Amino acid sequence: MFDELKGSTVLITGGTGSFGRKCTEILLKKGKLRKLIIFSRDELKQFEMSQVFNSSLFDCKISYYLGDVRDAQRLHRAFHGVDFVIHAAALKQVPSAEYNPCEAVKTNVMGAVNIIDAAIDQKVKKVIALSTDKAVSPVNLYGATKLCSEKLFVAGNSYVGEADTRFSVVRYGNVIGSRGSVIPFFLEKKKTGVLPITDEKMTRFWMTLEDGVMFVLNSLKEMAGGEVFVPRIPSMKIVDLAKAIAPDCTLKHVGIRPGEKLHECLMTEDETRHARRFEDHFVIIPECPWWKSDKWDTGEKLEDRFKYSSDSNDQWLSEKGLLKIIAEFIK
């Protein structure tokens, strides 16, 4: 997957976040890039990251650009000479988005518009945007903004005219140990001897940060433009995760919070009508008049009324499997 990236310039928006740091680490070790640009709005995180990832330590020029995806002019400048963009910047905390809806729209929706415009104007080859299971039949504002963002990036391919810029989306579930995820929360609550559980029936999709990065990079390589890539990943029960992290703690049932689902879905029945199944992922093919590619014809058509939901998944993480994966977090 790294052949296409060799000698290129890659820019990561939200590059100082959990995904951005891991993506940076992998690209610098394996990508053989000419240049890597970390684009984010937090100067302290950029400084801290630059102590670990800088041009003196790697055979690649590394630049840190302060900026916000809300700022179209700054994006236009940052994208100059860029070959590939990985768009990971977002406001993703569900309660914060509910309380600050306009801010979430400015970053997650209007930021997507700015990314699309800047990429086309600066002749970026490919843009791949990160999305979430919460964008599927959204019940909270964060999910709604990410659904809108997905639609914008897919439709962005119809805006390019004769340009070669292409846009695609990766949609996946919860990432183990990422900032704001449930593992750090449970570890903090473990000290009290009581873990709050929303509902013992609750399930979630689950993947490691490295698996997420590798899936995004592989999707960047394979994309023709307009696809939504969905990994085939295991589900887990929240109660099993709680028991794996803190077997001696009491579980306190607190009920589902506003804007939260009992189970997550990565593909709806309507989407699977124009999706294909492969060994380790699904590809949702765009229903757009400009789509002419036969790239995904080798994929398996999905059965009628199939939907990819965390409660009906054919892959599950046991408590033992969870312990193995989260071992590094609970030392």
C-alpha cells in the first residue's frame, strides 16, 4: 500500500490527535515520503509531537502547520504541492456537540466544504476522510454532521470537472484507547471501585488504532473516488469490557445517555443494496450518475435486507480477547 505514497507529500488534518500521531508514526517508518505535513490548531500538541517526530530523526521533511479546517484561506495555502490528504480533524465529543451545535457544524460540515474546495483548487490527487458509525442513522448532532460530511465528500467528485482530484470516505467504529474513549474513562473510574454501565445489552464495534490507520492507508491506495470503505471488525459487549478492565469493581447501571444508541450500525439495509463484501471490508459504491468504475465488480453482493450492526455481527471479542488487546492500557 505504500508504493503509491513513495516520494509524495501527505497532509494530515487533525494530525496531533490519536489517529494523526499513529498515522504519522507508520508513514514515517514505512511510507518513504518526500514530505509530511501535520495540520492542526493546537500549538502545544504540535510542539510536543515535534519532539518525537522531526526531520532530523527521519528521512523525510516534516512540517507543522497551525490552522483550522474552518479557515479556507489557510487550507488553500497548506495544500499547495500536496499529493494526498488524510482528513481526520473533527469535533467528535457527543455531549460537546449537543451543547455547541453551531461549532460542530462549522468544523465537521463547513470544514469538509473547505477541504474539498482547497483540494480541487490545489490539484491534490486524493483525499480520504474519516467518518464514524455514528453517521449511520444518526441520533445525535455529531453523527448528523459526519453524515453530512460523508455526503459532501462523495459528491465532491462531481465538482472536480476535468481535474484529477478524487474523494472517498472511511467509516469505522470505536478505537481502542483513543482520546475520549471508554477505556481511559473506565480506568479512571476503576479507582472508585464502581464502574458506571449504561446498559448491559449495549454493544459496540471495536478496532485498534493501528488497524484503523492501516485500513485508512489501504483505502487511500485502492479508492477510485466516491466510495465509503467499511472494515469488517469485531463487536464487543460493554459489560464484557468493564469486567475485563476491572473484574473486582461493582457495575452500576446508569441508563443510556441522550444521543446514545444501544447498538451501533456501520451500514444500513439501503446502503447494502449497492455495497460489496470483500474478505476484510465492505465497499459502499456511490449511487451517482458520474460513477463509471467497474473496480469493485469482483466483490460479493450482499443478501437482501442485510445490515452491518454491532449486535448481529458474525465476529465477537470475548473477555479473554479483550484482555489481550487492552493489556497495554491496564498495566
